[in-house]
Amino acid sequence: MSSALPPFSCRYTPNVPALLQSLQCSVAISTYQAGKVIFLSPDGNGSMRQLPRNFDKPMGM
């Protein structure tokens, strides 16, 4: 069994998924130097779904 850390994790207060759900939106976070974009979306069960993507070149949003 591997004890490797996940590539990305976050903490949020319980009202964040409910707020995003009510606004029907997601949040995108750009990690300029690491070349990643992470999308955070409510999953409808009071928690968040994380969708990280890697890019070859740094970028900003």
C-alpha cells in the first residue's frame, strides 16, 4: 500500500460547496510556476470535486 501524498489537496469551509452550487459555478486556480490549473466544483453532496490539469508552459489566468 502506498502512502504517497495526492498531487493536490485543499481545505474549505462547509459553506463553499453550497455557495458554488447555488451560483452554479466552479473555481479555477492557476499555479503559474508549477504549470497547473485546478478546477474546483461542488459535487452536490456537500463536498468538492478537484480536477487538476498539467501544462508544459507556465500561464496565468
